[in-house]
Amino acid sequence: MIFVESLDVADVDGDNFPEIVVSGWLWDGFYTYAYVMVGNNSAITQLQREAIYQWYIGSDARLTSVAVEDTDADGLAEIVVGGGYYDYYNGM
Ligand SMILES: [Ca+2]
Ligand SMILES: [Ca+2]
């Protein structure tokens, strides 16, 4: 199962055309992974995936937000993600 939690539209690669950046989490039946996918919007009926990054985050964590911005003013966009973790042992 793949869950989309957040998206942003911004020019990630500096070609003056916006990309769609999607983040969320997926579960393969055994493990939970966070992902960030960058795609273009040249097709109306489907998102053309240009890049995807995925990593193991454990069963109690979720990636819930993404934003694209040039945070260090070098002219290149950064992709910033955020999420949460629930500690079932300590209840927070
Ligand atoms: Ca672009
Ligand atoms: Ca930058």
C-alpha cells in the first residue's frame, strides 16, 4: 500500500518548468518506508516519475509533509520533508 501524505509543485531542477513532488509512506507487508518522488506534469493522465528516493523508517514513523524551496539561496531548490514518530512504549 502506498499513501500520499503531501505534495508541492516547484522547479526542482532549475529548468524553469515545475515538477510535482510527492511524499508519503508505503508498506510492503513487512516494513514501512518513507518516499519522496519527483515527477513532471507533461501528461494529463499520469505522472511521469523522474526520480524517487525511498528509505526504511520503521513501523511507527510516518512522512507527512514535503516542501520545495531554495533554503540556502544558491539558486537550486532543496526538498524538505517532515513527519512524526509515535512511541508506543512511552505513549507519545
Ligand atoms: Ca523543472
Ligand atoms: Ca539551494
